[in-house]
Amino acid sequence: MDPRLFSVVIADESHLCYIPDILSAMEEAARVKGNSIVVRASEYLACKMREGKAVIAVKEGVFVGFCYVETWQGEQYVANSGLIVCPEFRGLGVAGRIKRRIFELCRQRYPNARIFSITKSPAVRKMNAALGFKEVPYGELTTDACFWQGCSTCRHYSQLLANGMKDCECIGMLYLPPSEANDL
């Protein structure tokens, strides 16, 4: 199936009807991956859509994939989180299109922010690297306790705590804004 047949757009009020499908996909992925995916409440996802801080992929009215933006430390750090593609649409390039669009959204809305991602997925690591993200220690990511609290549902959370929030099973990846990257 041609991935160009999927629309990948900034989510808005008109996409609220897809929240049950998004939550179902996240819950299933969390179950399969042993809770390494944070599942958010429907109200949280609705807020992200209303604020224009989410990207959704659909095909002929069917939910395909999703990702949202979170900001930390006064918008100094931005995370693109919750990347999910329904199993029947994987392997078609949809995740890459969502990832590129959410990255563009982050760069447009937060041009001076550090964009970060933590992931165990080799595919997400590869997509991040293609966008200019570098693997970094957790100490270079946000220090906002609310972000790290999101990891509390992961089965590896005790490891994160035991290591003083310095590392875990996921890989930290960071994209520096051009203003900072030029200083290196």
C-alpha cells in the first residue's frame, strides 16, 4: 500500500473521534512491549489535539497513527511522544511520515527548544538519527520531574530510580536547535 495514500496532518478538534482508537493502539502496544509505552488519558490527548500539538495519520476515515508534543522546563525542552502506528499499517513508511511531521511542528512552534526522545525502538532511533538527533546520557535531557514520572508505569522504572535517573533501558536522543548546534 502506498504511504502517500495516508493523510498525515496536525490533529485538531475534528480528530477527537479517533481518541478511542488511539488509546486502544497505545494500550495494546504497551501490553505487547511490557508497559514501556506511556498510555495517556483521553482528556490529555484531546487537549493536545485542540492545542495543535499532535499529528495524526488517517486513511479514508480509519485511524492509522499518532504522535504528540510535550514541553518541559518553560518550553526549553520538547519531546515528541507516543508515536504509534496500528499494526496493520506498519512497514509502509507511515511512522517515518508522522515522525517527520511532528519534528517539523516542534521546530516551527519551538525553534529554540531542545527536542528529545527516549526510546527502546531501533526503528525510532533510526528515524531520530536521520533527523539529526544524537544519542545522549539522560543528564542532557529535561530535569523536569513530571516528565520522568511518566516513566513510572514502565517495568524498568525501578532501574531508572536505582540509577539516580541517569540511565535505563531506553536510549536518550537529543536534537539541538541550530543556535546551540552552531556553538559546538
